[in-house]
Amino acid sequence: MGSKFNKSTDQEHTVTLESNIVSATWAQSFARGGHEIGVDVRTVFVGEGAKIKIKGKSENGKNLGKIDDVIYGNHYFGKLSIPENIKPGDYVYFQVKLPQNGIDAESNHIPAGPPIKVTNMKWDKKEARRGDILKLSADITEVAEGTGVKVVIFEYDADGNHDKIVEISTAVKNKKVELDWEYEYFEDIDEIPTQSELEKYDGKYNPPEYFFEIEIHGHRFGQNQESGLLTFKDYIEIKLQSEDGEAVANEKYILHLADGSQRQGQLDASGYACEKDIPPGEIRVEFPDSQDYS
């Protein structure tokens, strides 16, 4: 908005600045039922703390609620809720008024549709081992075929501070999302707290676990671990040799595992053993029948 000043500059003048609503727009280009959507209003010369009233509507007569608030810095951002039962093909808009300034405006009209439905989120396995190819899948409806989807895999934290592992872009095909993920644990397993360490704080050992979320058009699904938790299972290889480099055959061993449990076994004729599906973390190996290798 431009303004002109064509009076003399060598004397004092009183100038009235005209209040105006510069823009009233939605924060997204499509409104989904059952979700909130941002409303953005920009103004000039309305004054700090001016009252603002916003009313959301749809072209088919749906009520999207109201906002009664104040505006600062000539900018207001709020949210309106889109009803779940909105019909495909409807359009939504909002009306904004600044009653103290005597100005109003209407936003852009954007298409609306029913809520995206994401169901049956799951892994094809409950446990992951190094190098496993895991399949993630979910059923998705109320979106067009080929719609872009982002799958985000997190390492679960009981305190809610989940660590993002990877983001993978894919698309809806036949009302589903399916993709393969190769599992590998890149951290140092010795940094996983053991049961004995956690007992000092009344804690309990927990192996690394994973869940995934799905993001479509800015909406996230699976934040409550609807996919289920995928548990990391590790393995250990044991090879025992004498000081001369000779294999120590058939020696009994005890593994003291990170979760506080134990596992027993016996080396083969070449002094070797492999224990699979053990809880990851620090492991202590004991050879109970020999003082030389304890």
C-alpha cells in the first residue's frame, strides 16, 4: 500500500494514517477434516493490541469456529478447526474484522476434504538384526494415488525424546505405503546402559527400539507408536586362544549380558562359538573352568 505526501516540509502537519488489512490467507493450500489449519492476517496501522475477530466458514455452510483475540506488530497467526464431516469438493474461507478500526476482509478460498486415514501401520518383524531388510507398511485412504509421503523412523525413548534415525520419501500406491529399510546399528553398543548401571537409579534395562511415523500434507500419523516397537537383537562371536595362539577347544563359557541375564555354552573344537539374539550392550565373558581365561 503506498501513500503520498505533497505538502510543504517546512511546517508541521497532521497526517492521518489509514488502517488496512493487507492480506488474509490460509497457512496451507488444502484443508483436511479433523485437523487444525493456520490463519495468517497482516495489517498496517491498526495499533498495538487492536481487537481482531475471525470467523471460519465453508461454501457449503460448515462452521469452522471463531477467534476473538488481539493483534500485535500488524501480524496475527491463529488456528481454526476443520470439521471431520466436511465433504469432498467443499471450499473453506474465513472472514476477519478489526472492529475498533472499522475494517474487514475475506481470505482466499481453499479446497477441503475428509480426514486422511492412516491405519494398519506395522513392521513385518518384531525384532531387527544387523543387516536385516525390514518392510514397513500402512493403509492410506482419502488421498490421491501417487501422493507424496514421508516416512520417518525414530529410536524410541521412554521419556519422549525420540531420536530421528532416517527420513524416507515414497508415495501412495494402491491405497498403501510400503518400503524396505536395511537395519544397522551404528552407535557404540557399550554406551547402552546396562541393568546394573540403571539399578542405581531404579531404572530398567531397555534395548534400542524403533517406531515410524508417516507425514502427508504436513499431517503426522503414528506419534503414539501405532506401528509397534521394533527391538534390536544382537550377537557375539567368541574365539578363545592360548598365549601361543592355539585354539582352546571345548571350553565352557558364561555370558553376563546387558539386561542382567546370563547365557551358558561351550566352545567348539576350534575354540569358537556364536551366540545370537542377545540383548545389545556391554557383555562380560567368563570361563568358569579355567583360571587362565577368567
